[in-house]
Amino acid sequence: MKKDFLTGVIVGSLSTALAYALVKVDYLSSQWECDWCDVRFRPPFKEYILAPHTPKTRKLICPVCGRKAYLKCEHDYKKAYN
């Protein structure tokens, strides 16, 4: 019983760490573009995590014009590692 619990804790911890790393790489490589004012920005990490999203858009608030909408995302994975 103890061995099963310990295995579960280890697997759960490793899974959580891997998921966090993948989300962080996606966040650091992403920029969103406002459809109204054409500004590109990266929101705070908390806003990024909690925002409703589709595979290619995320509902964010533009820091320039204040519009809240599903904004397009562009990825540059080289930025995540610099």
C-alpha cells in the first residue's frame, strides 16, 4: 500500500512538472496581436493561464486599447530559449 502511494506521488509530481514546463515554453514563445490596434504583446502569466482559449486564440485584454476578445497567437519557439 505504501509503495503504491509513493509511486502515485512521484508520477503525479513528475507529470505536474512536465505540464508546467510545456505551458511555460508555450507562454514564452507566444505573442498575441490585437485585431483593432495591431499591437503585439504578451499578457501576464496568470492571465495567460486563466484565460479561456481555443487551439489558436486566447481571450485576452489588449493593454493598449483595452478591448477584450479572442486574439490570434503567433509562436516563435526560439524566443522561449533565449
